[in-house]
Amino acid sequence: MAEKLKISDVANLLGCSQTTIYKKLPKIRDRLAGMMTKDSGVLMFEPSALDVFRSAISTASKDLVPVITNTPDLAPITTRLETIERVMLTMAEGQAALRSRVEQLVGENQALRLRLEAPAPTPSVLFEKPTPILAWSPQPKPDPLAGKPWWAKIWVRVANPEQLRRRAA
């Protein structure tokens, strides 16, 4: 009995990926009727199945090559591209002219603005000496005994009415 091949062996012998084999398998399953068995969940193929896979892969690669029967006329396309190219070059030249004109107008605008604006005056505060700043101090309280008779002044000194008020409270 010949040795059976797994899908990875078939892919290695044919020089393609296992994904290609899996994709071709449903299409050629009827041609592989007696050459395919499943042993413990693994698909096994007879060596003769290689020819079936080889023919399926080779026909698929032939189908991918496009066949060009007639070439389209490229003359209208080339003339249109040339027209577009000329229009773009004309637009680029116009943009360059506009850009130079804008730069010229910006220069004129700056010159006019400098002529209209008065020069900024130098502040005279920079040349004066600063005035000294005095620290805050409370206003002195008026003397409560000013304008009182002599006997009221003696009474305040002897009796000390502030302490009498503090003790009473």
C-alpha cells in the first residue's frame, strides 16, 4: 500500500500554500472520489491525487491571465491629457503672476501704513525720578484731655477711668 499524503504534504510537493489546496478541494471533490480518506479527523490523499490537484492549480493560473483581444484607441485620451496639461501650466503661470502682484500690494500697504501712523511717543515717565512711596500708618488719636479744665485732667490721672470701666464689665 502506498503512503498517503496530508494536505500540507500535497501543498509542499506542488509548491503552493495549504490555503490554495483547501480552496480548490470543493471544486475537485468529485474527481478525488476514491483518492481521499479521512483518518482520525485528518484528510489523507493517495499519491495519484497530486495529478488532479496539479491540473486544477494549473488551469486556475491560466484563467488568471487576461487575454487582450483588441487595444483601445488611445489618441483621444492622449489629446485630452495634453489639453489638461496645457491648462494646468497656464493656471500655474497665472498663479505666479497673482502671487507677485499680491506681494507688491502688501509692500505698498506697509509703506502707506507707515506714512499714516504717527511715530510712537517715548513715555516721559521713563525719564522722571520716581516719587517715594510712604508706608501706611494710622492717624494719631486726638488727646481726650485737650480742652478740659485742670481738675478734670487731675481726676483722669488719679482715678484712671479706663481701668474702672474694664473692672466693671
